[in-house]
Amino acid sequence: MIIKILGEGCSKCDEQFENVKKAVEELGITADIQKVEDFREIVVYGVMTTPALVVDEVVKSSGRVLSVKEVKKHL
């Protein structure tokens, strides 16, 4: 599983990254978690507001920080 956090490095994007790491750990799954901060790459996903959560190339959420519980639902 590949999980991407899209955002330009703001505190909300960092918080989303930490929540994703915790959710993956709690679920006991193996995942490659990546931060995508390049604006050109973010635009490819059609995301206009960050942070965004992308799981296996599918945008699951954008524009807000998901809780650990919410992240788990998308995984």
C-alpha cells in the first residue's frame, strides 16, 4: 500500500502525516508513507486544498486533517 500526504509542508500537513503513521502502526499493516510537497505533483491529483490523503493513487480526503480513527477508515 502506498499512502501519500499532499501538502506544501505546513503544520496541518505534518499533523496529517503523524496521524497516518499512527493509524498504520495501530492497524499493523505495511505501507509506504510519502510526503508530497511539490506543487506540480499535487496538482496532478486535482487537489486544490491541502492536506490531502491519497491511498494507492486514489484521493480519499482533502482540505482538512483527518483523525487517526478517520484515517483507519480509509485504509
